[in-house]
Amino acid sequence: MTSFLIPTLETDRLTLRAPKLSDFERWAEFFATERARYERGILSRDQAWRVWASDVAIWTLRGYGPFGIDDRTTGQYLGEVGIYEPDGYPGPELGWFVVPEAEGKGIASEAARAVMLWARRNFGWDEVTNIIDPNNDRSIALGLRLGGVIDPDRAGEDPGDVVIVHDLRGLA
């Protein structure tokens, strides 16, 4: 186990920071809706708590995990982005979600790019993947816009997952 501080990252518009308990309310709201069907599935509040708390614990266990995304100007919570690797995953996975009012504004893209650069600088990783449900067209499109390439030979979490590989070697 590691003892450390979760870093804060900043982009032009965003602050990526340690998860806060207050984030859970928006997280649970999102995962209770149809919009979550191709993310982790629609979750009851109890299920959502278990998943969220487990994701937050990844920071202590692996030294990386989810960042809360805030608007730098207003402080408004916009979603989550981070590196996830629960037990049994094929490797570190870059994932994201944004609240409805943040969709279509490039928030997930901006936050994901910051996390990829952070992962390269801090861990020296050559690559990171996205593991995406094949019906999640928006996330697949984002993974490709971020410069990733679909690798049909890579294992995902579930059969049929789309695995997008991001080469981090070109990041400074």
C-alpha cells in the first residue's frame, strides 16, 4: 500500500482533483439513468456506492485512480476521468464520464489528454487503453479522437468489448 497525496492537474478550463464524497451524488444520479447503460450499466444507489468507493480506493492500492473534474472558473463538478484497474482487468484503462450539462463541450477530451500526459510523466507507461462497450458510440468516437487505435486482438473486460490503445510515447 502506498501513502501519498492525490495530485491536482489543471488544464485551460478544468481542475482535475481528488474525489470528494460530494461527487458521489452526481455519480449515483448518472449511473441511475439510461445514459449509464453502456458505461457500467444502470446501478441502484447501493450498487453505485460500492463501485464508486472501490474506484476511489484504487488510488491507495495502485497509486492512480479517478479524478473529479471541476470547471476552473465556477468550481462546478463536471464528471470524472482517470485510470482504472480493478482486479482482473487486462491493464490500466483510461475512462471517463461527464454530467449531462457538460456533454458535447470537449470536457472529457480535455481531461483525458491531461490524464494521459500525467500517466506518461509519472509512470513512464508506453500505452494505456480504453475498454468500451461496442454500443457506446460516443465513447468509441472520443477514444479515436484522442488518437487511439482499435486493437481487435486485445482482451477487454467482457467479450465483444472494443479496446482502443493509446500510444503515450510521444507525450512529453
